[in-house]
Amino acid sequence: MSVQTTKGRIALSLGWSLVALVFALFVWGLQRRAVLETTGESVVRMLFVPSVEQGTLVERGDVFARFIREDSGLSLRTEVPTSYAAVIQALGSGQADVAWMPAFAYVLANARYGAEAKLQVVRSAEKFAIVVVRTGDDEPASLEDLAGREVAFPATLRGDRRAQVVERLDDAAPGWIEVPAPDDKSAVGQLLDRPIDVAAAVSSHVLSGPVDFVGDGRKELEYDRPGTMRDTRVLYTTVEPVAEEKSVYHGCVMTRTDSGARRLEDFNGRTFAFSDETSTSGHIFPRLTLERAGVQLGRVYYAGGHPNVVQAVWDGKALGGAAFYSPPNRQQREEGLFVGDARYLLLRRMADEATRLAFLNEVRVLRLTDPIPNDLCAIRRDFPAVTWRRFEDSLMRFLDTEEGKATFFDLLAAVGVTRSSDSQFDGFRAAVRAAGVSAESLLEAEESKLEGRKKS
């Protein structure tokens, strides 16, 4: 056989191999297209409203993205734009697929661009229970002294915390008699109003500042009935807290303890600091709370963030201020921060417990707002349903892992998610309207700021 013939056969063989390769690539391309048409997009662009520190996002976001990619095949790209207006615009223009955002940002994104609520963040609060008695020499000195006596018991105390208290009372005070009360404050009220009949009251309890008007029934009643804290004392506290999952949080109104303000009406005509005009817990809901109390503020300014509000109140630059409120979670409790509201942002900068406790004695929470829905996860209009299912299923598997739980907490201060829908935010929309806030005008103002930053 000649060398030329051999070369020809080799060339022919290579030619057929090339054809086979091209055909294989063509078939793969068809299959790939079919997969994409069936499963939707393989890249998910996910945004967080700027409340997450950039370093945390990069570090923990990479962990999140790596799991999603290995578990579902989806490539997850995460970032934090400069403002919630940028997040809304990205969802509207199709530059983002998924966004974690506050309820206020969501209702705007839904109204303007048809964004769809899918999941809501669940956070955890560490709650105890307490048994309260009146002060005085003739009052019960131990649980054993409650045997055969009446105890006011709130209907709002349920589950494991109720079981803990009932079991302890059954062991220590046989024959104790439960007297129903609608809530914690009412239970303590019965203790004070019926001294002959009611020997003790039970209440929920969360760690809070020593002079706050929130945390348990005693402190709540102190707002309406000065002297309650003096006239009562805690006889017993459950040893271990119970972690309760919540899909809502609150705003709060705070002031210096020595300011002379102890009721909302005391802010009439006075300087008051809000966090930001678009902040739900730091402006919209607290303003509604103040207006319901008939308060007409004096000078109002926006401090530019929750820690700035706390600092302004602490420094005496404003008589009162508004910021977010949540009971402390396990991590905050274990770190010795005592509270889960905006004051912890300053507490974590303080070196020792004595300094932190002194600060909590100086800045108190007076009042909470109505409940506010937790942050949520929304998707853009027309995001492929099959892609969302892949992402959601993978997220749920991620949250079943210890690393996933820790990562999710670092990203969103959350312990999990629950499914959500647009109708769950109808009450929130009504509250925003009642506060006289034009959501559209606020968004337009934020968009103007955003355009200014882009040009600078």
C-alpha cells in the first residue's frame, strides 16, 4: 500500500471523525436547548437589599452559591445594590431574578413591576416565663406558698413555656388555681387589682433593658400604671428559654430614661429622630403609632440609619427616636448583648458588661408599633416556575444543614423561611396608607438619589 493511499485513508478517517464530532455537538446543543426550555434558566441572579455587610455577603454568599450550584446545577450570582430602589429597578428590568427585601420594598416592586412574593423570613426569639407576686412582707416568698392559691394565667402563654410553668407549679404548689387572663399585662393587672383573691401572676418574659416598658407584663403595665415595677417582684423565672419562631417584628419609640418622657404624648412639639423616610420600622409604623396617640412632633429629622437614631437619643440630640425592635435571639443572649432591638448595634461595640448595662439604664424603649411582616424573598415577573422550584427545593435542603443554618443567619438574621403570597401583605398596605405615606413618591425620591449617585 502506498504512502499516499495511507494518507488518504487517514484524512478520510479524520474527516468522518470531525463530522461525528460536529454531529455530536449538534445533538448536545439540541439536548441542552431542550433542557433549558424544560428547566428554565441555569443562572439565577439574586440581590439583597443593603442591610447586609459587604464582607459578610461575599463570604457567606459564596457558601450559599456553592451549595446551590452543586445541589441543583443552578449558578447563583449574588450582590447588594446601593439602595432598595436599585433592587426594585433590577427586578423590573429583568436584571435580577430573585431578591430578599423588606415588605415596603416588596409592595412597591409588586405594584410597579409585578414582582411576586414567594418566601418569608422566619426569625427566632428566646422567651422565658415568670411568676410575679406583690412586694410586701406578707406576700408569697416561694412557689410553695402558692399551694391552694389563685394564680392569674395569660391565654397568650402557650406551648412549651406554659408546660414548664404548669409542671413547676404542680410540683411546688399542689392545688393552685388557674385564673384566666387575656394577656400578660392583664394577668399582672389582676394581681394588683385583686389582692385578696389573686396571689400571683404568670407572664411571658424576654430579656430587655431594666427600665424598658416592654419585655413582660410588669413592664407593659408600668407604662399605664406607674409604680407597677415597685409594687411587684419576680418570684420565679423558667430556667431555659424557649425559642419561638416569628414572621413579624416591630418598630419602637425610645428615649433617654432621664428625659422626662414616659408617655408618647410627651413628644408633642419636641425634636424626634426617625431612621429613614422609607424605613418601615424606623419611620412609617412609629409615625402611625405617634399619630394615633394624637402626637404632633416639633422638629423631625432623619438620622440615616437605626444606630444613628439610638446615638441621637443617647446624646440628647432628640427627645425621642424610632428604630426596629425584636426580642433577643440565642446568639445575642450568649454574647451578652441583652436586647435584640436597634440598641444592640451600639452594645456590640462596648467592651464590657458593666458599660452595656449602664447604657441600657440610660436609653429605654417606651412603646412598640403594630407588627410588621419580616423580610421576604420575591421573584421578578415571568421568572420560570420550574427554575424557581429548583432554587426553592435546593434552598430548603441547604437550610437542613448546620452550615446552611449558620450561613442563612449571618445573611438575614433568620432561622428559616415559610411560604408566602401577595395577599399576606394586604394588611401592611393598609397600614402604610393609614400612615399617610405615599409609597410611590418615596420610591421616586429614592430613584432620584440613585440616578444622582450613578452620575457622580
